[in-house]
Amino acid sequence: MYKMFGFGHVILCYYILGYIWCSSSAWQVTMPRNIKGLLGSCLVIPCSYNYDQYPPKRPDRVVWYQYVSRGYPIVYDNWNRNDVLDIFKGRTDVYTSSHHRTCSLLIDPVTLADHSQKLYPWVDPENVGRGTYRFFDTTVTLEVVGTADPPVIEIFGNTVIGQSVTVQCSVYHTCPTYPPSLRLNIPLRNERLTHSPLSDGRSKTMLTTTLFIEKEYQTVECYVRHHGGRSASASKTLTSQCPISKLTVSSASDEFLEGDQSTVTCTVSYTCYRNIPTLTWNYGNMPASSDTSKLSGGAQWRTVSTLTFTASANDNGRSLICYARFPGGQTKEASVTLRVKRNILNLGWSFTAPATITGLKGSCLIIPCKFSYKNSQPNDLQVMWYLYQKNEYPAVFNQGGSVISKFDGRTSLIGSVVEQNCSLKIERLEMSHNRHRLYPWIDKKSITSYGTIDHTFYDGSTELVVSEHAPEPQLSIIGILRVGEQGTVSCSVRHTCFSAPPTLTLKDLPGIDQNMDTLVSEGIWERKIVRTWTVEEEHQSVSCAVNYPAGQSAEKSIPLNAECSISPLNISSTSDQTQEVNISMRVKKKGHETHTFNNSCVFIIMKASPEKPVMTPVPEEVDAGSTITVSCSVTHTCSSHPPVFSWSVSHLTSEVSHIMMSRGTWQTTSTITFIVTEGDGVRNLTCNAIFWRNREQAHTVSLNVKGSLMYRFKCSAPVAFSVSFRALIIITLPAVFAVFIWRKRKHTDESLKPPPRPEQRRSLWDRLSRQSFWSRFSRRQDRTANISVAYTKNSSNVTCGAESKPRCPSPKDNRRRPSPFNPENQLFGNF
């Protein structure tokens, strides 16, 4: 504990669990005294403050300083960023909260310059002075490390092969803003990643997963990668136990028949192959075999020993033991008590009857029974039935004798004893008969005349199971139901009273019934009703009710889910024909469960030919050379293969659009822009729609074209002007030459006149030179244009234009120009 004084306030500082906690009578600041930072990663210094008096005006205003003996070097100041020390500039930030009163500092990234730095915060330094709280008394010292600590691997649970354990990989760090990433080399199952702050200023990042152990030795590796790129790893080797399961002995039946061979197995499971045991039996004189195999889907091995056992009468009550000896010396054993059923054939006769039989309260029940004698069957045999009780023989049927009260007047024999039939019928079953066991005695002598005390007859008895409630009938549909066709439904129920069977009734459907009674097995009959009717869409369900003579009843209903019949489509004509098709839809969900929607059947109209396209209106009369935009639309029902358009004219632009008009109907539109070609008269404009599988429909409109001559003149006028100008030159030249001859002759007549001065004399060539004669025709030549006309390749458009001409072409050059009327000049076409 430290005691300090300042401006009338006593300040106490405590060092608890690595934290410095300083307080005055009004303020306290909490943060770690020392903290480590990983080089290249980030560092968050946790800091919080509290006060009872003198609250700050700006609780979210926090400035961090470097602790020095003089001055206040700034580590972070949001208001004065330029004043921050160069080593911290651009690397610090503060997490503040006026509600939680935090003042934590973030340094990202951590550099070697941060090592041994001593820092402290100041809350609202403009308003909270050192007289209120001496913030520089609570400092934190930074330690920069260059190597990342390895993660910590922890295993929770029993490391036993075939079981699961919890694996945790955790790492401690001081960069909660950008926590490190963790990775394990084992399959992740139910993984969970958590980040937790610790009281010492550090944070803990932990990856938790579940590992199913399949090997005796297994290495778990964990890798950590920190913000900034530094990484580390750790590993842990698991040595798992190899458990051995309990030894079990089993057979196909709990009892053995005297003198008959039976199969008995001894089974043991274990997880390590090296633990293969040796299995033996206490009946070593009987044949046995062993087999070892690996179980699929887990780390389990199994060894099975199979014994072929033949029981004798003396084996009854003894133990059959299996021994297992493992390589390490460990032993196990398991046993069963032998219940040997004495073969009644040893007494001269035997019988067969079911082990259990079920009847309905108030109804009757027949226990089927057959017997046979080893030698000849004696005459005047009597069959008796007894209720099984240890050391007692209460009779339930005794011809001419007494029986116990609960069966008095209810039992009788069915069939002939001569025909070796010992079946017993019980009328009016009661719940008090439930779980009683009955057995027959077939001998001229009574059961007490044999020494049968050791033989209890339990193994040969038949257990009565009496039910109070009627079972539901079995209701099923035969085949697939379709509206308009014959349907068949059946309802059946099994019972034990052939003399008074239950009544079956089918509801909700009209039709013809067929009743059937069948012996399914000994003592079990089945009553079935089958109904045939014409299926209609209104038939939604069917119910079947069963009623027993004793008053019990049950009912069951099922939906019919009839499908709509689908007639074959056969359209042979090319004209527009339609056919309505009734379709039911069957939807298959997950789990192989099929649902049929048939209440609102879909009617599909099939047409022999597709829809005709529709063209937007065009003018009745158009001028040659004009530009026209026209659209052609058609509706269809196949969005995956929309129709394709073709036009009878060449177009400048083309655009195709698709719009869904309604559910199942789409519209495709082709829009083109073209120039009307010359040629007066009626022209056809055709839009052709080509559908999938080459079905076509077309729409044609007529255009009255006019103004072809004017269009041709507009394109040919510049050419005609150029030709006329050249013709004018050819006509003018002879006239000028005639004037020249005339003047020559006049000059001869005036030869008597005095000659002109030398400077006024001009030769004939000078007069015909460029500065005299030709200049007269070239003075304004810059105002004329050389006009040309041409057809563009692969187009009916005419291109008219002007070319620049040399300013003063000489006659020599003009003689070399081709004549515009030369047939070899292909530039002018038909003009």
C-alpha cells in the first residue's frame, strides 16, 4: 500500500493480482501494473475508472501519456493528434464509454519501441486536475515479446476406445480486438469458439470440440496464429484404454428339446485387436467353432464361438458355461441355465400347440392342438386340458368331470380325437382368463398316475392373452385410383372365433362387396370385405367399421387420393384444334412419402398450331428512303425455348424482349428499324415467328411506297450538276476560240496602224496562258464541289457526298480524269 498527498486529498494505491488500484476520496483508476504484448500483434491495455465526487465534464475524453519525470508526452490524444509522440503516432486508439467508465488503450501494431514504456491515462484533463486525482501515480509498464506462447491442450473425459472425450485448445493473449485463430488436426464435432477477458488484463480464446476415440494411441495437435502473423503450436498424445465388453451366451430358444441339436453362441466385443481372446465351453466333448471380425462403423472387434449342443434329460437345470481368456491373462465367463424340455415321445405320445394366443373379451377362442403316438394309438383316448400350476393340476376341460369355476361351462373340444385333434374352444372370454397357461394331457391314464412331479409341463403350455379393446381393421387400396375408372378397396380383420366372426362395414362409397373368410394360421382367421366401385372426384375418403358380437367396435379411415385420368393426346390436323387433358399432380417429399393433389385437376388445352404473331400498326403510305420502326409480338408457354423472329427486310437495328404476361404465359417481342427502299407501289412486310421444334407462324402487312423518283433525284442531283458544268466548259471553249480567230483577222486589217509599244505586246501563248484565258475559268473554282455518288456494299442505300477539288487543275490534269459517263466507271451504277 502506498500513501500520497496532494491538494488536500489523500491518495491510496494498492497492488492486487497484478493490478494497480489507486484512489482518492473521490476518484479511483484500475488497470494492470505490467502487461505483455506480442511483437507485430495488437495490445489492449484494459483500463476503468470510477468516482464518487467531482465528475468529469467529458467522461469520454481520455488522453494517454508517457510517464516521464518532466512534462506530459502524449501517447494518444484525439484532439491533438499532431502532438502525439512519433513512436506512437498512427498506432494508438482509446476505447471509452461514459456508461461503463472505460479508458482502455489500443496499440496496433506492437513494435520493439514499445518495450519498457510506462504509460498512464488521464480522464478529461481539461477539467479534472491533479488536485482531484493524480493520474500519473497509476501507470502500466509494457513488455514486448517476440515469440508467441504455445496453446494449451486439455482433454476431459475417460480416454477409452469407442467413447468420446472433450478437447479444448486455448491461448492467452492481450489483443482482444483481433483475437488469434485456432486450428486442430482432428475432425471437429460440436465445435465452439469462445473469447473471454481475464482479471489480469489478458484475454483467453478457446476452441472446444468432441473427439471420438478410435485408436489406442492418437496425437492431438493445436495451431494458433496471432494478429500480425506470428504463430505457435502444441501437441498432446492420448493413450486410450481398450475396454472389453461383457461376455454373453445366447441361443435361438430359451429351452432345449431332449435329444435335439441346438446352436448356442458365446460373444465378446473389444476395441483393440491385440486382445483377441480364446473361447472355450464346459461341454468340451461337443463341437464348437470360433470367428473374429471387425464391426463396421466403429472401433470394435468381435469374437464369436458357436457350440452345437445336444441336450439330455439329465442336463435340465445345469449350467452351460463359456470361458474367455485374453492375451494379458484376463479371463471372463458367462453361463445360462439349461431348461431341457422332455420329449413327450419318450412317453409314447407328443403334441403341438401355440405358445401364445390372443382373444377378445366376450368372444370365443380356439387353441389349435395336434397330437401323435409313437406306436399305435390306443382306443378310447380321452383328452383333458389343465391350467398350469406348480405341483397342482386344475382341470379346465374334463369330459364328464369337474373343472375349475372360471372355465366351467365355457370349454369344449373341437374336432375328432380319432383324427388326432386336441383343439380346445373357450367361450365368452373374461379378463380373468388373461395370462393363464393351459396344456393338454392325452392318455388313457390320468396325469397323476405318472411320476411327473419333476416335469412341470410349463414349456408345452399355451398362454392366453385377453384384450379388452377391439383392434382396428386393416384398410387398403388395391392398385392406383383414377377418376372415372373402377377402383377397389379392401378391409380386413383377424379374429379367433370362427363360429361368431365380427361384422365388417365399408362406408362413404357405393359399390359391390365381396366377403371372404380365410384361415391364416392355426387358431387365427381373417375376415375380409372387398368393394369395387366407379371412382369419382368427390370421393375423398373411405371408412371401415368392425363390430364384434360382444359389443366392441373399431373404425379406421384413409384418404383415397384418386388421380385424374389422362387421355392420350393425338392431334393429326394442322388446323387449330384443342383437346382438354385432366391431370393430377403427385409430389414426392423426403422420406419416400408421396402426396397426391387431385381436388383441383389441371386442364391443359393443346393446340395444333402456335399463336400467330401480332404486328404494331404501320402507315398506309410511306416515302422511299424514310425510316420506320415496327414491332412484332407473339405469346407462348415455353419460357425455356422462346420463339425466334425473322423479317422480310434488312434492318438497321433489332431488339428482342421477353415479358411474363401471367402464370405460365410469356410474350416475346421483336422490334426493328429499317429504311424503305425505292420503288413505288405496294410492298409486303412480313414477320415470321419460329417456335421450338420448327413450328412457324407469320404476319404480313402491305406498305404503299411513293416518292421513289424524288428520292433518286435527291441522291443524283450533285452528280448531274457536275456533269452539266463539264459540258458547259466543252461548249464554251470553241466559242472562245472563234472569238480569238475573229480578233486575229481584225488585227490583220489594222496592220496599217502603228505598232503598239513593246511593253503592250503579248504573244498568243501569253494570251492563252493561265493568267489570261484559264484564269477566267478558275477564279471562282473554290466555290464549286466535286460531287460523287456511290452504292454501299451489301446495301440498297445511296451515298451522296462532295469531295474537295484541287484549286487550279491544269488542262493536262483534266485530260487525265475519266469521264463521268464512261461505262467503265462503276461508281455511278445505273445513272
